[in-house]
Amino acid sequence: MEVQIGTDKFVAEPFTGIVVPAGISHEVWNDDTTAETRVFEVIAPGSSRNVMSILKPAQPRKVENTAQYIRTPKVPARNELKPGLNGARFAGRDLGTAEQMRIDSTLPGSGGPSPHVHKFTQVYFETEGETTLTYGLLTYRLPKYSIAIIPPGVVHTNSNKTNAVERHAVLLLNEPTDRAEPFDVEVEFKRTVGEAK
């Protein structure tokens, strides 16, 4: 995918994150008519303006150091994956954004953390394979190109119950500012109400 930020143009390879601050003119397109491009675009926080106003072309102007907005973390190859989540971060508070953005990868039969909750919204967008999402007391299969939005306070976890590697983009909206508080608070399921002890 081609991207223009200000007056500078770049080519975004697979698993490239592009972080464009508010007020910076930008455009994306695909010049290759033989190849499909899929983009997961997030506007955060959401615009309070008329949505149609976003579609009006902005006039490109020179922006200093535009390369800083193109983020290509090292997404591990299959032979580099370890059990559990293997995260590759594009963005976060230490990288100048309020939102954390990463690609998480899991091996077959592996998974995320224990069931947990947190105070922020979390979004999954499945980019490869399939993850199984435990969401409260329900379980959902998330095949490629599925999206899940997990509001604050919802117990959740995910696992790879397939024979293939799975990868999903993760957004934390917004990444917590208080480092003294844990991101995740583990939840333990003991027994159902009324079950004999």
C-alpha cells in the first residue's frame, strides 16, 4: 500500500503500522491493480465533526520527519514464536501515542493470558488464522478478518485451537497512564452459584 504523509510518500509492507497525528494531511492507495490490499484503519478518538468533512481532500504541506509515523516492528516468524502471546508493538505511550497498537501471534495450542479484565477498551482484528475468544461466559471463533471489541470490565482471554499460527492486531484504547496499576486483573472462575461445595 502506498501512503503519503504531508508531501512525502512511502510504501507500507505487510504488518506496517502508520500513526498519523491529528491535523497532518495524509492519503493511502494501492497502485497495484493485480494485488488486493487490506487495511485496518482506526480513528481514535473518533471525530466529532461531520464525517463527510473527513473525505474532503486536504492540501499536502511539508511535514518534518514523516518517517517517524511509519512503524514496522519485528513480527516473529513461525520458527521464532514461543508459547503464549508474542507481541510486536507499533505504538504506545512511550512511542508518543495514547493508544497502544501491536500484532500478537500464537502457536497452535497456545494462547493468551488467564481470563482477566481491564479498565480500557481492547480491540482484536484477526489478520491470520483463527483465535478463540472467551468473552464473559461465551466463546467465539474469530476467523481471519474478524473484529472483536472488548469493553472495560468484560472478562476475556483468547487461545489458538487450530493447527496453524494465528495473528491479530490489538488496540488498547487508551493505554493506561498510571504505571502503578496493573494493565490486566486476573479473574478466577470457581464454580457456579448453587453448586455443591
